[in-house]
Amino acid sequence: MIKMGTVMGDRYEILEKIGTGGMSDVYRAKDHKLNRMVAMKILRQEFAENENFVSKFRTEAQAAAGLMHPNIVNVYDVGDENGVYYIVMELVDGITLKKYIEEKNRLTVREAVSITIQVAMGLEAAHRNNVIHRDIKPQNIMISREGKVKVTDFGIAKAATSNTITSNVMGSVHYTSPEQARGGYSDAKSDIYSLGVTLFEMLTGRVPFNGDTTVAIAIKHIQEPIPSVRKYVPDIPLSVEKIVLKCCQKSPDRRYQSASELIRDLKQSLITPDEDFVHLVDPDEENATRIATEKEDRELRRELQRYPDEDEPPVRRVKKKSETSGNGSRKKRRIDDLEEDPVRRRHHDEDDLEEEEGPEIEKVTLILGVIVGILVLVILLFVFGTKAGFFGDKTNGSGQDSSVGASGIEIPDVSGTSFAEAKSILQGKGFTVVKEDDTESGKSRNTVTGQEPAAGTFAPSGSEVKIRVATGNGAGSSSATVPSGSSASASASASVQKVKVPNVVNMPEDTAVATLIEAGLRVGTITPVSSAEVKADTISRQAPVAGEEADPNSLVNLEISTDPEKVSYYFDGTIAAPTSQEASDYTAGVPVQIIFIASDGTVILNTTATEFPYGPVTAHGLKVPTGAIKMVYTVTTPDTVDANGNVTPGKSEQRTVTRAVSFTKE
């Protein structure tokens, strides 16, 4: 249990709990180092005790931290302290899209399409950096009070694919793609499917598939065509209906192949909503209900045993002693709560020969296809594995024993990328990166010129991948000394297409980031700096400056002007009595009115005291660095008697002592 006021990482003070998820609790916290409010997602204890999960969680969260886009919730930091694992994220003042849909029942077409465009833009940036979300759903989409749409929880879903956790962590099965439901490979097109389901829900106020169990819902995603949104809302434009259908095709190859393709059609639907411009590939064939083979059915049921009913509490999956690696001796759990598919009942109906023959032929075809596919895969793995040294007596470049074989993770191709990008990609896959300088390459500085093992080979998670990085001093590099006008000089200068750095000074942070990304550059550090010359929350300085030429994908560091109102001060101390230098006629015990005011007029204290020092006095959140203490007291002169015995009463006069005070910056 995290106590309020706890400080994590010597900088993040936990202030209040603001949410609970399947695997973590979310807190509002204050970053005392940068003086800003943040959201902290802290892993629940049951997951923090799982080393495999924590390793994946940390790797994926670090990869997600490299994403910077206006439509992505920024990840600022990842850390752990005394067994507590946390992610520090941008704090979005708003609600989830799920809550927004529940409040409005369903959204207008224009609003739903506009939200989908913003989500797709965030996914486009992530996919460009080889980061797949895997858990797109309305609960993971935030809408700020200003209407800004931001996607959160990047990378968390991949960490959550461990067999030791439940569907409460993996995300709702209502939005999962068919390939994810089968437990197969998922890529950017899986995110597009889930986004299509999310768009369906925004337009209709309901999800396309429902059922009594998660298994039943998953089977519908695999077998049943997605219903038309116009079945529930007839006035939805044709183009929007077809966009949803294309996003939610069963085969990934028939969906939008990239988020940018989807964005293009979404924008066009806002201009010409009733035009038939969305191209669907073989819709009749794709929408036909396909009966799962017996093998697929067994595998699906075994895979979805990890999915409990969504109303059940999270549980751990404990491997029984009777379970072995052999198929024959593995103890299977039968799922009895699935109703028999009506199509499958027709398949078993002996009175209808026509209905029986089609599925049997399809079953044979599918089985043969699976066998051929497995044979091809084995051959390819053997070829690549032999080249990489996985088979035989030798070990591979990372020192892994050849007994590992072709199992493991495919090594991506990072040649031609920047070192920072290559490191992010490889670490995101779970590899350890070893950098080697390439002093002979003619490529620009920090460009990856080669890698070992080669791209396409397989290696276990944690294996080393060596990448050679150009130092920029090679014979053909742009920094080498080459006679002016020579062919070598022309070749060197033409080898790298430079990018002109745009001017982002005075832009809001979101606009500046989007401008740099559009120019082919990446955002480096964003440092808050107090500036009186530049409007608060806008970029005050950039490096390199506008107009300079830089390599593609190179970093641009920014400084952002902080709002003076967001810089706060505090006072914590006591107030001493007026000194003899300040007030020679002050007498101890005389009532003193104390008025403590900040220089902006904020009243900190207004009271009367007779004993000093007075306090302690504590004030936080002050907007200005200085103030003043006024102490007002009364001095009364004694009565006087003249020579005739007449008494003149004494006079009372007020005295004021003013003392300047400086506050401490919070």
C-alpha cells in the first residue's frame, strides 16, 4: 500500500490516488525536480513479484518512453524503489474515451471520425518507431478538457503477454484482433483492427461482438463478420461504414496496411462522406463465415484458457505437475460454457449433404496449407539458423549455446538508422545492444552501418546484438578532407540528404513536436526554463537553430518557457519581536498586530500576538518570491502634572515596523 506523501526516486511525491487498472494503480504526483504535476502508474504487488513480467514491463516501458507525439501520453521516467515498480507519465486533465462514450451514449459521425484521426496519428508515430500498442481500446484513450486526444499505455500490453497473468491485464477481449485471439503474431495491423472496433463503439454506442464468456467473444472475432454500423445507426455515411469494415477485416492483409492509409480515408470521409472511395479487398470472401478446423478449435480453446470471464477477479495461472511438454500427456481443461456454433451444427446434420461437403473440403485444404506452411517455416529457420550458427558445434555471435536453435526473437534490420533509434528498436525487442565504432564508413556520423547477428536471424531474449556505428571520419564521410569539386566530394555530400531545421520558437509544445516530426527530425530533451520574453508554455529556444541543416532523424533539443504562476514559493519559520533597532520604544508584552503579506497582495497572516517568537508560520504555493511583515503596536505616554496640580492625560500613538521577507522556491 502506497502512503500519501511518499517520495519515489528522490523527486516524485505521491499526492492522491486517481485510478485503478488491471495491473496497476495510478496516482497524481508532484515532480519536485521539474516542478510539475505528473501521473505515476505503480505496479500492483502480485505483478511486481513476477521477475519475467517485470523484465518485459521495464523493457517495453523504456521503448515507449522514446515516443514523443501530441497524441501520445508522454512517458517521462521508468524506475523502481524497494521492489515498487513505477512509470512516470504526463498527467492529462480529462476523462477516458470509454467514460465519454458512456456519458453521450454514442458520438456524432464527425466527432467519432475526428477522435479516430487523432488516435491514428499517435499510432502512426509509434509504428514508425517500431512500437506496437496491442491494447487499443476506449479505456486507453484520454480526452483532455481542451479536446486533445491522447493514447496511453504504450508497450504495457506486450509486457502483459506472460502466461502468469489474466485477461484483466491483457485488456478487454471486445477489442482484440483475430490474430491476437489465436495467440499469434500481432503487428501494426492489429492496432488498426482494435481502432476499427473502437470507432464502431463510438458510432453505435456498443461493441460489435458480445458474449457470456471471453472465449465466446474471441471466437466471434475469429469467425463472424463484423456487423454494419448502419444496422444500428442507419444514417451513418457509406464511406465511414466501409472504413470500419476495412479496419476490421479478419485477414490483416485486407485491412489498412498502415495508419497513414487509414488517416487519409478518414479525412476524405469528412469532405465527401457519401462517396464510395474506400477500397475493400474481396469483401464477399472475407465476410464469409469460416468454420474453424478441429486443430484451430483445440488451439484456440487452449490459448483462451488464460482468459477468465471479465467479471472474475485477477488470478494467477499455476502450472500443474501433470502438465508436460508432450501433447499426449498434457492435461487439458474442457470449456463447457461455450454453446455449439449453429454453423457447426449444420455441418453435422446428416440430412443436408451439401452443407456437409463444403466444410470438409475446406478442412482438408486448411490442414494441407498448415502442413506446407510448417515445412516452409522449418526450412527457412534451418537456413537462417545455420548461417547464424545456431546449428552445429559453434555458438552464435552473442555467445548463446547452439542448443538454443532457431527459437527466440527475430532480430530486426536496423541498418541505416541512427544509433539512438537502433538501440531503442533492439532494446524494445529484448536484446542487449553493443556499440562498435566504424571509422571507415563513408556514412554520416551515428548512422548504423552493420549488425551482428544479421537481420532475420533468431536469438533468445537478452542476447547481445553488435551494431557498427559510423564515426563520420571515414574516407567517404562528409567530415573527411576531400578536394573541392572532386567526384569524391560530390559523392560524400550527396550520400546524406540533409534536412532544414524548422523554426519552432514561440510554438506550443505539441505544435513544435509535430512540426519537427513532420520535417523528418526527432525531439531530444525538453527543458523547462523560466523566461519573461516568451509566452508561457511555448518554446523559447531550440538547438540546432532554425535554418541549419541536419541529418534526418537527428535530435532537436528544446527549451520551453514556464508559466511564472507555476513557479511557487513557500515560507516556513517564526516571526521575531521588533528589535531595538526597529522600534526603540517597544515594550515586551504589548499586543502587536502582525500582518504578513506577499508582494502580490496575498495575505499570509493577520493576527495579534503578545509573545515572541510567534509561530511557526507555514505558507506554500506562493506566486511571488518576496513579501513583507508589518507589526503594529501602540505606545502610550504617561500622564503629566503641572505646577498647579493639573493632570494632562498621556497620549496613545501607533507605531509600525515593516520587515522585508524572501521566500524559498518550492
